[in-house]
Amino acid sequence: MIEPHLSKDSYYYPGPKHYEAVEAWPHPEQWLPNGDKKALWNGDAHLKVILISSSQTVPISKGKLSFGKTGYLYFVDFDRTRERERFFQLTIMGE
């Protein structure tokens, strides 16, 4: 359904202007380790996140997450271009 981003020609993203912008950011080596532009070949990851969303709301009932008997919550990182730390935010609302 969504092709892997395996070459600069797989998607129209990132284009030359995107590379130039990233190279102009403070500490571009964070985004382009060793100047490797393949680190930006993550168009497929962005498309997948659009399909599944980047946030979830889960009700809590009687002190437990209300998934039902077969529900689960997964943390998925589709961006495989380089190793990095990921963080999540948990917000609890209510009484």
C-alpha cells in the first residue's frame, strides 16, 4: 500500500530545497549523520503515521485502561532511517 522509501526517486520528498533547509539548521549532523542524505528518506514513515494517527485517547474505567479483552496500545516507529531516542507523553485528565 505504501512503498518503502529506498531511493531519492521513491517519493517527491525530500527534494533539493528540503536538503538545503536541513543543512542550514543548527547542528545538521543530528539529521544528516556523516552528511548522509538518505537519513531523510522517510516519506513512507510520514504517510503511515497519517493513516494510524500520532496520538490516542483511551478511557480509564475503575482504574483500568478500557481496551476490552483483546485491545492493546502499541508504540510504533515507522522511521527506519537512523537510530534515535523516542519519547512519549502521557496525559491523564479527570478526577
